[in-house]
Amino acid sequence: MAEHQSSQARPLLALLDLARRARQAEEAAVLRFLAVNDTHELVTYRQSGLWLSGQGVCALSGVVKVEANAPYALWLTRICQFLSESFKNPHALTASDLSGELAGQWSEWLPEHGLWLPIVADGDVMDGGLLLARDLPWTERDIALLGEWMGIWEHAWRALHSARAVKGNWFTRLLAIGQRPGDRKSRIRKVWWRRPVTLLLSVLLIISFIPVRLAILAPAELVPSDPAVIRSPLEGVLGTFHVEPNQNVQEGDLLFEFDEAIIRSRLDVARFALATAESEYRQVAQQALSDERSKALLSSLTGSIEERRAEALFQEEQLTRTKVLAPRSGIVLFDDPSEWVGRPVRIGERIMRIAAAEDIEVEAWVPIADAIPLAMGAPVSLYLNASPLDPVRGTLRYLAHDAVERPDGTYAYRLRASIDGEIEHRVGLKGTARASGERVSLIYWVMRRPLASVRALLAI
């Protein structure tokens, strides 16, 4: 009997201990830890997650730091948003209480039985909730005990943030330093009647909200917008180039050719093997007139002849590909020919490009730290190093979603902009591109990069 009473009193003692620790908590992180980890002292569960409106999943059991972009955290955020809209009281649930895709992924992330404990801010407005999951069903006793604990936790959470709001009113505290209650009002009046300072602060405040266009700078160059890429049609060694870099060519002009020695030797070997197979076939065919065993060999020799013939035809076709012609007219773009002659290439390896003289656009590489929202059609200006006072105007037509690695080891987003009108500059000229985004306040324009640097430095 005594042991039974002790087992019934143990959860109540644990609840009192949790309530004491919640009241004494001085940091929000401590309360979050109590919710997802120390709740286990009341009832047993396998997993838990704390979701707050506007913050998402901010704490998980057994995890020091929540990765907001992790698949589990994203899925759990969707689950909690659905539950916050559907249930305003503690509710035991399973995958059948969810819809479609959410229900299908429940068994992948959580045990069978879940319990939703909502956190109410004011009235019926949902402020968040705690989701617990385990393999066994939840009892009425568990739900009542956890509901009481979440009420205590919610009160401690509101008390902590209310205390922070009072402490955060630094301006009032600054004005009250060293003042007696009787003269505090007069001193505050004197502070605000310092007209020059007040006027200057007012002007700066107004100027800080002037709308300006957010813009970024990125290294850029002029590139062909739709070039014809000339790739190696076969595997071999480059022999002779018949064009020079930046040379104008016409459709059908000979660009370069491969060394034919290796291909011709392969063709001779294939032809010799074909002749040998045909000779062997004729010999066996004569023997088959009197030898039954020889007749059985004729079908296999026929297959061998076809195989050798196909190899010879393939080598003959490869020989016709050794001379590469221009598929269209334009300017040839490639490196020094001496770097290519004698070099072995693979099938599909890019050797050169052919682009029309007027087929030019701007290509820029936006660093990850400078990535801002840019709408299609946003204005882009390219200030060439060769002509810094005459920018090339264009409009944004493409911005990559994924950053790629540059030759210098950094990652950047590829940006392409079509040029407005005609220009006299050639492909390959480099400079700096300026892409303009949406309008923001001047204070945001000034403080965006410093704040980002401070956040990266302090890891906040």
C-alpha cells in the first residue's frame, strides 16, 4: 500500500520540482530545455519538439541546436502548424488525424502515438505548442498531468519575457539615473527641450527612412548568349587547326582535324580481321560439303564476319569525323591553338565556341554574401574596365538558384542579363556589374552588410 502511494506521489513531486525550476529560470533556453527534455520526469516518451509561432521548431529533445533547414525540422514545423490550427486543447493523436503527405511521413519520423499540448497566449490565439511522441497510447492521467505542467511552463515563459521587456526600456532607466522623484519630470523636460540635438535626430530619423534601391556589385564580363559549342566527335589526338582565335568563319569552313594515323591503323587492323574471317569462312564452307562437323561452324563464322565488318565500318566512319566543320557563321572563340595540337581529347570535350558578333550578353557572378532578391527584368549595368565611363545597360533574364564553385575556390550565383540595344564591345571584356533590386529604407541599405558581418562574427 505504501509503495502504491509512493508511486502515485512521485509524478506530483516531479511536477513540483519542474515548477520550481521553471520559476527560477532566467533564460529562455533553460525553459525550452525543460519543456523538451525534463518533461520526461513526468511521463515517458521517445521524442519531443517545441514549436513557437513566428520562430518555428526552436527545441528538440536530445539536440543541442536545431538546424532550421533540416528535413525533420521542416516537416515537424508543418505538423505543428496544422495542429495549432486544429486543436486548442491537449489532444492525443496518431497519423490518422493528419492529412495526406503529413500522415504518410509520420511513421518515418515519429513513433505511433503523439500528444499535442498547445500554448495559448491570449484567449484562443495560438502561440505555440509541445509535441510528444511514444510507442504506447496516452492515458487520461498523463494528459491531465502534462496539461497542468504546460500551464505552469506557459506562465513562467510569459513572466520571463515580461521581465525582459521592463529591463529593456533603457531610455527610461537612463533618464532616471541619479534623479530624485521630485525633480525627475523637470530634468526629462530639459533633455527634450535641447532643440538643436532634437532637430538633428529628427532629421536623421526622417532621412533614414528615405526609400532607395538596393543594389549589388559583382565581377562580370561580356559572353556570347547562344554560342555553338564545338565538341570532340571522337576520342583521339588533335592534329592541325585551320582557324585562329577570334577569326570570322562561314558555315562549312574547316576548323580543325585530328591525327589520322591512329584511326587509320585501327581501320587497317579491322579490315585485316574481316579478310581473315571471310577466308576462314570460305575454307570451312568447302569442308562442309563432306564434313557434317564443319557445317555446324558456319553459323558462328558468319557472326564473326558480321562483327568484323561492323568494326571496320565503325573505323571508316570515325575516319570521316576527323575533319570538323563550322556548323554556322560567326567568331571562333578558343585558346591558343598550340595548346591543343598534339593533345589527346575525349568524346564530348569542349574545344571551341562559335558565336555571332551581335550575339552578346552580360554574365556576372554574385557572391553568396551579396545575394539579394532580384526580379526578372531588373536593371543591370556593366562598367567595363576598358570603358568605365560608358556602362553597358541590360535587363536581368536569369539568376541561378544554386551557387557553383568558381576557379578561385569561392561560391557564387551565375547571373545573365540581355543587353539593351547594340554595343561595339567584343566578347571577353571584363568589368563590374551593378544589379538593382527592390526599394528599401536608407537605414537598411546602410546597415545591411555591417549587421550581417556582426551576426557572422557573433554567431547570432
